[in-house]
Amino acid sequence: MPAHTGYCQDEQQNRRKEQQKEKTKEEIKKTLPSETDARKTCFKAGVEIISNRMMMTRILIVSLSWCVMNMSYFAIVLNNNNLSGNRFVNVSIGGAVEVLAYVIFYVIVDSFGRRKSYMITMTCCAAGIAFTPLAEIWSEHLVVVLSMFGRLTTSIGFAIIYVHHVEFFPTPTRQTVMGICSACGRIGAIIAPFVLNAGENGETVAPCLGMAAVILLSVASNVFLLETRDQPLPQNVEDALKMKGLWPTSFCRGSTGGKSNVMQNSSSSSNVDWVKTDP
């Protein structure tokens, strides 16, 4: 066989392979939604969320949590220079505490669930912050311990809300909700220095009690959120509304139009069927 004949056959085979690749690419493009369709889907999902009472309730709750979390974290970090002892040692301990916080996060978030882990962690944080003014009377070292404990709990809480607070929103709007939460978090970060210096003549009772009260308010609001552990992520608003939590049907289930379902037998309150639903 002449050499040029074999070369022509190889060239034809390569050309057929290239044509097959191009054909496969075209088939894949046909199956994927266009950029215009993707934008329409995101816009439609956004409108459905805004017009739905339950979805808006979720956004308000997670926005409050992000604002409170940022305020608490940055207030504790900014107070680092006011602690007794070597400030460089305190900064090093604070960094080690945050590393430990993420290790604890990986352990508890799958053991206890997202919502319960957040509520327990931030309740402990609020208790530690509220106890700080009393600790100042007894020992300066105890104040340092409580400050590091607050940094530990807020770091765990940060990791939890990053995971939890977007898992019950539909996929097309998940990044938008994260942006809203982040913006609310920046507001909390702006408030943090003012909270830190709210006390007169350096007293810490009012700032600590006020911050603890706001944290507990955030914890109480998260009772109405969903537990998303081992649940599939919702792909649209209907899927998000079907996700289940731990509240009575009449109180927390939302319909697509934003209205709650009414129990058929409202007169007999003793026969309420408890199902897993949440806003």
C-alpha cells in the first residue's frame, strides 16, 4: 500500500472524529437552557418568592440572623485589645479558637442538625456574653476565657448559617438570597463598634446585656426555620414550600400563593395532627 494512501485514510478518520465531536457538542448545547431562559427562570423564581408570605418570612429571619451574627462576632473581635494579658497572645489564641470552631462545626452539624446546632451554640454564646460583666468583678482571666468562648461559638454559628440558610431556598435564587444575607451581615458589622462603645465610662453591662438579648431574639426566630439535614435541595418555589419542619399544619405550611392552609377541624384543638412543616 502506498504511503500516501495510508496518510489519506488517517486524515479521513481524524476528520470523522472531529465531526463526531462537533455533533456531540451541538447535542449538548440543545439540552442546556439558553442564557435568556436561565434569566427568565431566575426572575420568575424571584417574583414568586417576593409574592409568597412564607418565603419572605424565611428571608427576614435569615437576614436578622446574619445581621446579629456579624454584629456579635466583630464586637467580640474588636474587644480583643481591651482584654488583659499580651494582645499578641490573645490574637493567637483567637485564631486557634476559630480553627477549633470549624472542627466542632463538622462534628455537630451532622449529629444534631443545622437548626438545633445553631440554636444551642448561640444560646451558649448569649449566656457567656451576659455573664461577662459579672466575670469582670471576679477575675480578668475569666473575662479572657469568656471572650474566647464567645469567639468560638460565633465562629461555629457563622459556619452553620453559611450552610443552613440557603438550603431551603430554590436553586435559581439561592445566590441572590446569599447576597441579601451578606448585605444584612455588613449592616451588623457596621453596628458592632457602636455596640462595643455603648456603655458610659467604659462600663460593659448595657452592651453585653443588649447583645445577649439580640442573640436570643435571633435564636427564637430560628425556631420557625426548617431543618434541612438529609433533605434534597429545592429546585423551585413549590419544592421549597413542600419542605418539612416541626410545626402544626395550620401555623406554618405555606401555599404557592402565600396563604396558609387552614385546618379542617379547627374547633377540636386537641386533635391537631402534628406534621413536619415550617415556613
